[in-house]
Amino acid sequence: MPTSQGRPPGRTQGHPQRWLILGVICLAQLTVLLDNTVLNVAIPTLTEELGAGTSDIQWMINAYSLVQSGLLLSAGSAADRYGRKKMLIAGLALFGIGSLVAGLADTTGQLIAARAGMGVGGALLLTTTLAVAMQIFAPDEQPKAIGIWSAVNALGFATGPLLGGFMLDHYWWGAIFLINLPVVALALTAVISLVPESKNPRGDRPDLLGALLSTIGMTALVYAIISGPEHGWTSARVLTTAALALLVLALFAYWESRIPYPMLDLHFFRDRRFTGAVAGAVLITFGMGGALFLLTQHLQFVLGYGPLEAGLRTAPLALTVVALNFTGLSAKFTARLGTPVSIALGMVLMSGGLVSIATLASSGYAGTLLGLLLIGAGCAIANPAMAHAIMSAIPPEKAGVGAGINGTLAEFGNGLGVAVLGAVLNARFAALIPFAAASLPATLAAADSADERARITDGFASGLETSQLVGAVAVLLGGLLAAALLRRAERADSAVAAVPMCGPPGRNQGWGGPRRSEASRCGSVEEGAPW
């Protein structure tokens, strides 16, 4: 296949080894995804062995996701321009080096820095794996290939806590990072020998300043949210950081609107379909990521499960997603109900799951299991529908940017969910337990009696319940907003489609592109030219 221009137009056959290559890139993808969740079950261990407070733990998680989300768009652009195979190899190498440093870290600062370095490699991997999959498969096989690629996301989400729990039960905490090294070595060997190179030299230049501004802005915003409960929402530190975040993000928006090669084309937000899908994508990962962060603490700190037991008890959420995606049931729901209704239904199910966990988790695992199943079913229905809505609102020549936007939203939503719901938990816990220390184990260690320890545990459980309910409200409102915007976009498209056209029927809009004007539909497009 050509390496200079990417996928040839009209290609009907894929790469001869496409399914083997898909397995290789899914292995690389799985390695990154495991580290999105594997650290959650290590929270109690890191709290004790490294003396990490709640804010330290949140930064260990957010350093990875925020750096990754800030670089996804520019990483996809760089892969298109310089070669997807080269960027895939670079991403694996950086991820492996970061894993080695993280595994050998002996302070929270070293671990946070290593996680940030792993985020750089993760950004390259997440964008290039999807780009390679799009290149090696013929159009008629791409839906099946991307479905498998998407299912790996949920599989990584499910196996991360399990793998982390197993490693912590048998080895020291650094092993959860060092286990990445043999997987990275295997993936590097397979990528070098199997994956074909492909690139588009006419692609846009990487928007390095945009990536820097977005990363700084999001990091400052989350830092302000994390610091609020500890230092006070009106403290100089929080207000200064929040002001910095708003200023940098405003500069990012201004820069993106002025340059000819923006990392994020702000014109996309004029499309209701895109705006609705963006709102839903952020909020679904907000609720899912924040819920897992809180739930693993509830299972271990409140209910007393070990790391492996906690991992096993959170697995049904992602396993539900995998099952519904592999069987095709979620796709059938979307085809029958339509995108807006599917998104609304998925978000309602997810919101109900969060309410179930908040109100029933304290009475036993049954309520938690019900909540996990509902959240998993909601994600399986809403996620593919929102991904399709995002991609359909973007011109085909920007498909790589679309994948980067989708990944950015997922990573940012996850990091923001951990920060916001964690901040709500801390605020509620501090209000109920005025003498609370930086973490629950430290507060329990300072307790003078069994009654006081019980009061502390009850206060922490109350904080978890409040946090889950806040997440449920956000997800529900986000689902309704996304569905309403997408419904309005569909009605507008139907009205445009009803207007008589000079070109072929039904081609008033390019694949995923913005709606064409009357001038472009009548008389300004050459006969037979691609739409």
C-alpha cells in the first residue's frame, strides 16, 4: 500500500496481514489503557508506603490523563505528517521508559513525573493505533475492525483493576508498572516487523503551542479543583490557579481561531451534532472515571476488601461493555432507536447506576453490582453513538483530528471526574469530620476509640454517597443536553435534504463534513467530483 498518501481512494482490499496487525496494535493499545485504571486499586498501598495524601493520589492519576489528553490532537497530526509507524514506535518506547521510572520511584514526586512521561507515550499510541487501523482495512471491514479496537478500550478498563489487584497481592506496588516492560518489548518487535508505514505529507503541521496551552490550561483548572477543599475555594492559591486556567484556555481558543492549522478547529462547535456529542462524551467519562476512582476507595476503605477483591468487584462494569459491543447488541439498539435516543437512554442508565451505588452500596455488594451493570450498559449504548456523532460532524480529511478529539474528550472527562468528585468527597468528609487528616487511613490512625473510627468510616461513606449523586446529576443533564442538540441537528439536516439540489440526491453533505451552501450545491461543484 502507498506510504506517502495514506489509504488509496476506492481501495477494496485491505493489507494481507491486517488482522494480525490489528492484534498487534490492540496489544499496544491495551498496555496504555491498563494504566488508566490499574493505579486505582493501589491507592491504599501508595497512601501507606509513600505517605501520599488525597491530592497526591489524584495527581498520580491526573498527571497521566491530563498530559495525554493535552497531546492527543497534536500527536495525531504529527503521525499523519511524519509517519504513523514511526510515532507508534516512539510512543511505545516513551511509555516503556516511563513505566521503568515509575516502577522504581521512591517518592510521590518521582511517581507523578513518571506518570506524566507515560502520558506522552500514551498520547502517541492512542492516536496512531486508530490511524493504522483505518489505513490497513478496506472500507467495508473498517466498522468491524474499529469495533474490536473500541472493545479493547473496555477490556483494558476491566482488567486494569484485576491486574493491579493481583500484582499488589503478590508483589510490591512497583510491579504494576514494571509488568509493562515485557509487553512493550513484544509490541515493539511486532510493530517493527509487521506494521506498514503510512503518512500524509500534505497534512497540517503539528500545533505545538496549542498542545502546550491546552495542557497547561487543563492542568491548572484541575489543580484549582483539587486544591479547593484543602485550601478553601476563595483562597489566593485556588483563585490564582483558576484565573491562570481561564487565561490560558482563552489564549488557546484565540490561537486556535487565528492559525491555519489549528489543533482544534473551533468552527466544529457551530455544528449542533458535534457540540452535543462533545457534551455527552465529556460527561460520560466524567461519571465513569470519577465513579471508579470513588468506588475502589469505598470497597477497600469502607467495606474492607483487598486490592484483588476490589478489582474483581469492579470488573462487571467494563465486562458488560465488552459483552454488549462484541455481540453487536449496542449497535442494534442504536440502529433501531437513532443516535439522540440512544445517547439519552445510555446516559439515563448510567445515571441510574451511579444512584444505585450511592444509595445501596453501604448495604452490601448487590446494590453496587446493580449500579455497575447499569453503568456498563449505558456506556455500551451511548459511547459508540457519540463517537459516530463526533466523526460524522467532521470532514473526512480531518478524520485523524476527529479521533484525537474523541480521545481528548475521554481523557479530559476522566481526569475531571476524578478531580471534581474527589473534591466533593473531601469537602463532605471534612465537613462531617472536622479533625480529618490528609487521608482516611491517617485519620483512622489518629482515632482514639472504636466508636470514633466507626464515625470516621461513616463520614467517609457519606462523602462517597454525595459524590456519586453529584456525578449522577451531571451525567443525566449531559445526556439530555446531548440528545436535544443532536435531535435539533437531525431536524436541520432533514430540512436541508428536502431542498432541491443540482447534484446527486442525498449528497448535500459530505461524509461528516459541514453542510454545504446553496452556491456549492448548485453550480460550483464539478460534475462527478467527490463530495
